[in-house]
Amino acid sequence: MSYRTADSLPLVTLDDVRGAQKMLAGVARMTAMEGSRHLSRLVGAPVHFKCENLQRTGSFKLRGAYVRIAGLLPEERAAGVVAASAGNHAQGVALASSLLGVRSTVFMPKGAPLPKVAATRHYGAEVRAHGTVVDETLAAAQEYAAETGAVFIHPFDHPDIIAGQGTVGLEILEQCPEVRTIVVGIGGGGLAAGIAVAVKALRPDVRIVGVQAAGAAAYPPSLAAGHPVSIENPATMADGIKVGRPGDVPFGIIGDLVDEVRTVSENDLSSALLLCLERAKLVVEPAGASPVAALLSEPEAFEGPVVALLSGGNVDPLLMQRILRHGMAAGGRYLAVTLRLTDRPGALATLLGVLSVVDANVLDVSHVRTDPRLGLTEVEVELHLETKGPEHCAEVNSALRKAGYTVID
């Protein structure tokens, strides 16, 4: 069984995916499948995580990159390869090239997270910083390819890339043959397209649901228009799926074979990342947590057994810190309040006593004494509190007001 991509571009077939699986033997790991009791209770059916965050380089990207580079002609390999990426694709191309003995150059945006830059170099690529956004970096990589003859390795818009990513689908069917729904994040579409080709050819009854961040959701308008369209200024914490235009090659496959494309909010994403860390003990990047976000936002919409694909775990520690705090706030477990009190000895101790009675844990305190908005004897205090949920947040605010404090909204 095969499917034609948009504008009569090359076919991607089940045989292509099976061939990619043979090529990847001994290169890519068959990553673990882990059950989630918490999500299973919410959905009312078994939910499993397919842990591509535990893949070599920390994401699924090695699969497609290796298949693409391994398929190059000898003279193409001799010219080297070039890619543009802020993280996962960069590392996949770097490792795949090293394993195949091919010289690689990777353009990364200025300001890319240092751990990702260091990892890309460690895997053997020459890293060049260019531009501040991925579009500028992409243009630089393509210009380099035109000047040097290096082969440009696109992150998602090539049949070999799609075939390589589709091997995840074959593993899911092997590890969870009873699966009824597969949930996968979508950026440009290479991963979802590859999984759809493999799974629908073997199990057309399995429902495939794609997930995009609401601030970077190019597929819904593209599918409505019947062709890829661009969205301006995509914005999301999930940089792995922050793509402003669907790939031409995967678009037709997704239109034919993916049953639904849903969107999730930034709050959904941060809550999902927090759940993965706390409940599953898995470090997952925001893009990788997007399927979990979809399950959390509307659990009754998914028929089980469900497999949620955790596509990557490469998250910058500083971003992780911000996201976790955001996730705690979204879940009612983190509260920031600003209030005014009389500036006198013991005032802060009295305030902390009120918080102690309602069992709120103070994480940080900030004083402002000099501000034109404040009276002569006033001080503004900002408190960051760890709380136990939305009801506890309401209890804390109520206790502060009952104690006579002015809480500034």
C-alpha cells in the first residue's frame, strides 16, 4: 500500500519504512513503552508512552537523518552534508554523519541553548551560528549547500526522512499490538506522516491523532485550504514543533491518513511536561509532551489503548525551570501574590504567620519600599508560594484578605 504526497511528489510506502527499519538495525534503539496509570485512569483505558526521548541523541530525529544520509550516492557523501536546526535535527544529523563517515556542517541560531550546541559538536558536526530565528539559519544552510555542493538534509520534507521516522510506527505495533489510538506531535509533519504510512498500511483501524501547539498550528488552516499555507510568527515554548508551514512531502500523507489534528495551549504543554517528570519520572521537552497535553485537555476524546509518543527529551535546564514553574501555576500549585502592608518591625513575621496557618510554603519574598505608588509608611511585598491546588490558592487569598491585607490583583 502506498500514498501519493502533495502535488504528485514521490511516494512513501510501507516497503520504504520496512527498508528503513533494516537500515537502522544496530543504529537506532527500539525505545521503551511505559504505562501511565494516571492517564489510564483519566482516559478510562490503558495509556502507554512510547519513549523516543530515550533514543540516541534524545529524540526520534536520528532515524530519519541516518536513512537519508545512508541513501546518498558516494559522490554526494564525499561532498558532505549540511543542516539547519535549533536542536534535535542538528544532533541527529551530526551523529548519523559520524556513524557513516560523512562530514557534516550544522547551522544553528545565535543564542541556541548551549547544551544542544555542545552535544551537536560532540557528535562530530562543525557548528556555525547564524541568524536569530530558524528561518534565517535555514537560508544560510541552503546558501552553503549551493556554494559548496554539500547535500542539504531537510528536517522533515523528504521521503527518506519520512520513511526513517515511520519506523517508530512499526515498533508501536510490535510493542502494543492492541493499540487503538496513536497520538503524535506535529511540526513540519515528517514523524506523523511516517507513522501514518506504516500503521495505516498494517492496521487501518488504528486512529492517528496529530497535535500542534495552538500558537504554531499551521496544519488546520492548511488542511482546510487543501494545500500547505504559512502562518506568521509562530509562537510556542515547544520549539520542536514550532514550524510555520507544513512540509510539501508529508502534507498529502497527513491529509489522507491522519484522522485528526488537535491543538493544545501553553498551559496544557507545561502541565503535561510536569506530569511526565513527576508521575512517569521522564524528562521530556515541550514538543515531546504535546500528546500528553492533548490527553490531559480532553481525556474522554481518545479510545484506548492509547500510545502517546514522547518524541524528544532535549530541553534546556533553564527553560525547564521556567516551564515547571508555569506548569505548577497552571495546576494551582504555585501562587504569586503581591500585597501592601505597613512598614514596621514584625510586619513581615506577622504575614508569614498567616501563611503558616494555611500551610502555604514560601519560596521567595521580595520587598519594594521606594515607589511613587506607595504611601510613606507602606511597603509592597511580592510572595511566591508553593500550594496544593486551586482550592488551596483560594484559601490562601481568602486568609490574607481576612487578616486585613490588601492583595493587588
